[in-house]
Amino acid sequence: MRSCDNAATMTAERRRARALLPVIGPGMDQRPGLSGVEPSALEAWLAARGEPGYRSRQIADAVWRGDSTSLDDVRTLPTGLRAALDEAFRFDTVDDTDVRATDGGLTEKALHRLPDGSLVESVLMRFPGGTDRRERHTLCISSQAGCAVGCPFCATGELGFKRDLAAAEILDQVRHAARRLSENRRRLTNIVFMGMGEPLLNLDAVLAAVEALADPRRFGLGARHITVSTSGVVPGIRRLSAMGPQFTLAVSLHAARDSLRDVLVPLNRRWPVAEVVAAARDHARATGRRITYEVTMIEGINDTELDARAMADLLRGDLAHVNLIPMNPVAHTPWQASAVDVIERFAATLREAGISTTIRRNRGQEIGAACGQLAAERAGEPAARAVARRRAIIVRDSAAALRGERNRRPVPAGVGE
């Protein structure tokens, strides 16, 4: 009878947790992840068990500040409570992580496997300090498994879209990196939502994750050290503006001409570039925070003087900063990165227009540190016929775009609602 009683109690604990909190998603293990639990919800769960409120602090410390890898490591909790928590929640929503390092250990690419087999990536970039700069540790994280937007220069687009990530699955990428840094008494200083997926198409989970990251009771990273990126989901930008968040908004711009951006960022066919920049401009006015624009530089495609002048005209006078980033090599595209001198001329045109501009360098190419590359490698090489077909479409579409023709093909499913 005792084992039956215990089983019934554990089932009740799981039902109580599910009633209080959202589950992690469609994986095999449907327990909510502890990192995504709001303190008030956890306190309510503990109160329902008759546990004192200070237990919430002990659990949060184990999740966010300790080097614990399971609740069994948290000896400050009674054995019965640890068992109940383990039945109701997941201490970690990541089943397995493969970490690869390059750049002399300054760049680490992590491939995380989730309970349903989904693969997501995060990249940890270490920037040593100097006489004129502080040491930084920046983590790029994913918000979706795969991506529906389908930008042709991005390896994630080759994978397609699988599903949204829950807040805990986003946050546990951060916890894994934080644990690795803590081994050398370092901590994360910046987090960017620029990994796999379109964050504003999973906005509720992303906002919940940002809240946890900025919450001093949990991760405690200031909101101004967090950047959320979008390829131009205008309703999401408008929603953020109404909320007035203090994190940085980054827009994946890539081109200022609609004909070209239709190809480089397919959802431009739903929200044209002027509409995207207008929403970003309003966001800057509402928050007082400048917008970061990301531009992947592709040889002979978007790096011409015509494109530089178009971008200068589009952003002139705005509270904005432009990052010019050489394209990472991607198997399914015929393109390659712009030459350094071409990027420098592009930057000079923007600076002459009064637009703050930085030329970035790629890191971690040896380990596939560009978004989606490691997951694509794990998924296996696509069929040669499929690669050839995709390349042919890219060549045809980009040639038409360079002639100034708009792309009339449908917006990818799931991004134009």
C-alpha cells in the first residue's frame, strides 16, 4: 500500500504543478522547467504543500546561482520535498549538450538536445578586457527549434521550423553557459536573442525569459544587457513599444531596397522595409533606446554603393547603430562574404550620413558557430538534388531582385499572420 500511496501523491504533485504553470512544450517529458517558474507561482506551489516561503529562495539559488545539476545536489531541502519537486518539475529541460570550442577557447558553440529530440544552439563569446575596455562574456541563444522565416543565407532556414521553445528551454541555454563560466569565476555580461528562430514569433516565451533574466531574485542581469532581435515582425515590435522595455531591440535589416530584401528576408513581402524601420523608429522614441540594425554582407548582392546609399537614406537621422557582418559560409547558398575593403567602403557611406556603424568579424567558423550550422551538420547533409534546386532558386531570385523586381512568391507559412 505504501508504494501505491506514494505514487498517488506524486501524481497529485504533478497535477498541482501543471495547474499553476505552463508545461514546457510537446516533448516526452511534460513537467515544467524550474527555470521558467515565476517566484510567486513557486511560492504558491510550496504553500499548497505547507512549506515555508524561504524554500523558494533555496530552490532559486540552486537553479540560478549554484553549480547543482539536479535537485539531489540541494542538501538544504528535505528529502520528501526534493522528491516532490522532482516529480512535478524538471530541474533542467536540456537532456544533453555538445560543446565545441575555437578561437583559442574564446568561442564555444553548444548544441542542446531537448526531450523531444529537437536541437537548438547557443554560442558563448568571450571578449578579454584591456586598458580601454571591460571583459565581456556574451551568449547568443535560440528562441525556436528551427525557423520559419527562411532567410537564404542562414543555415537555420535549411532546417525549417519545428516548434517554439518554452521560457525554461530558452533559459536553460543560459544556465548551461553560466555554469561553464563559473568554473573560472566568470559570469555572463550580455545575452542576445540572435540564435535559431524568430524571437517575435515566440514573443510570450521570450518576454517571460527576459523577465527571468532581469529579475534579481533569479538571474539578475540588467535589462540593458539583453538584446532581442527580429527580422521585422512589425506587430511584435509595436507590442514591445507599448510595453516600454529597456532591453535593446535589434533588427535584421540586410537590405534597404524592398526588391532585394524580399529575397534576403522573405517576411519583407508581408512587412516591407519602410514599415519595419518606421516601427523600429517609434520604438526608439518610446524607449529612448537606439535600434541596432544587423546587415549580413554578401558579395555582389547587397554590398554595392547603391545599397549603401539606400540604407543611408533610410536610416538618416534615426537613433540607430548598424553592424556590418561578413556572411558565414552556408552549404545551400552560392553566395560568399563581401571583401573587407568593400565592407569598409559601405561603412564609410553610412558614417558620412551620420549613422554609427561597426564592422564585425565572424567568430567560430571552424566549429560552425553561425546560426543553425551545427544543428544542420547533426541532421546530416541534404540531398545533392535539393541543394542544387535551392541554389538555382536563390540565383534566379537574387538576379531578379538586382534588376529591381519585387518577389511575389508567398510569405513562408507561419510568419505573415
